[in-house]
Amino acid sequence: MQELAGKVAVITGAGSGLGRAMAHRFGAARMRLVLADIDASRLNAVGGELDDLGVAVVTQVTDVSKASQVHGLADFAYEQFGAVHVLCNNAGVAVVGSAWECSDADWAWAMGVNFWGVLHGLRAFMPRMLASGEPGHVVNTASAAGILAPPLSSPYVATKHAVVGMTESLYHDLALRSANISCSVLAPGFVKTGIASSESVRPEEHKNTGPSTDPLVAEVGKYYAKEVAQGIRAETVADAVHDAILEERFYIFTHPEMKPAFEDRFSRIVAGTNPKTRPLAVSSDG
């Protein structure tokens, strides 16, 4: 896409963090915005901020883990603006723990938001975006944990690896169709967002009956929370997303210092050697 002014962007997880920052950045580019989030109060606050700035913005409370609600969001977007040019499947949650210790509720919640939320977005919006023939772009928020595999993060790592793979496949699908739509996968490292406090928006249907008794879980949870608090600004990531859309750039990396870890992992894959276990491997936020 060469021009964003006047175009329509849909952003999920827009009530805080990366989604809020993207909304402000796209608003500054004079885009029209459709914002979605599961938290009504946060969503309305962001919508109000942008409305005060003169941005054309509408909001809809949406649980991206529910296909019907994401399809409803698509209907709402097209009813309001008649088109969608940029789709940001951004909503995400973090769950800490080993694969065998995380509960069914942990896995269902993480898969519902991080994986199914992206897939629901593609199913709800892509047919109409393709049919329009207009230029477009899709940004799926993964994480550096979709490139690496830090410990005690199995649900998060599994879902973010799935998003990276799904988006790469999407890239090829669009290219084979000579579509007028590009896509990017956003894989940030630690960013100052509310990802470490995801539990505050966990639905009742996915609540755990009690806290984990594994001391490692508490230790790693505190570590990740500290790193997130010291992370880069969400606005910096939003700038990178904006630029990647204009450049039609697929990979959006935000932390150059993580590239040696990427290179190490892939060199070990090619060589067939075992992964390198770090005391607390660099994780990510998305």
C-alpha cells in the first residue's frame, strides 16, 4: 500500500498496549478506524481519545476467540465504512507454565485468543478484502516467542509459532493469487504493554480453580513482568508496523539485539544439534 490516508483499518486488542498505539499511529496517518477489544471500558477510552483528535473512529466490543463475534465485527466495519484495507489481528494473552502443568483452561484461553483470534479474523475479512480488488494489508501479531521457544511458556510459544507459520503461508497464498493484498507478521520482543497482566481479562469460562504451585512459574512470571515493564515503547512498535505496511515488508522485528538468538536457533536446526537452554531465555511480547 502506497497511501493510508482515508483508508480503513481494523485493529483487535485495541483497548491497550500495541493495539492502542497502532490506533493512534494510524489515526495520525488520517486513516478511518474500527477498533475492537474484549474490555469495553478500555476500548471506549481509546475511542474517545481518538475522537477528541478528530479521527474517524468506531468501536465494537469483541471476543476474538468467538467466530460469531469476529464475523459480527466484519459486518460492523463494512456497515460503517464500506471497506477494510488494513486488518491487524493483534489481540493476545500470555500464559506461563509447562505444557503438562498448564490446565485445559490455560490452553483453551491461549489458543482461543492467540491462534483462533487470528484465524477468525482472516476468515471474516479476507474474502471481502480480496473481492474488493483494492490494495490491502494484513498484520498478524505474533511475537519473538514465535521465532524462539523460551521456557515455561508452552501455550504462548505454541500459539505464536502457529501465527508465524500461518502468516507465512498466507503470504504465499496471496502471491499465488497475484492478490492486491500484502501481509506482515509482527514479532516484537519485550514491549511496555499490559501483556503481563492478561489474567485481568480472562473470561470466567477459562478461569483456573487455583494458582499454580510450581515455584518456577512464579519466578518466571515475575521475570517476564519485569522485562515487559522495562521494554520498548508501544509507540515505537506502532511506527514499525506503519512503515512495514507502506514498504510491504513481511517480517516486523523490533529488537535487533535478538537476531543472534534467532541465528543460533536456526543454525542448530540446520545442523541438527540440540537447542541451547538458557537460564531465562529472552521471551517476547505481543
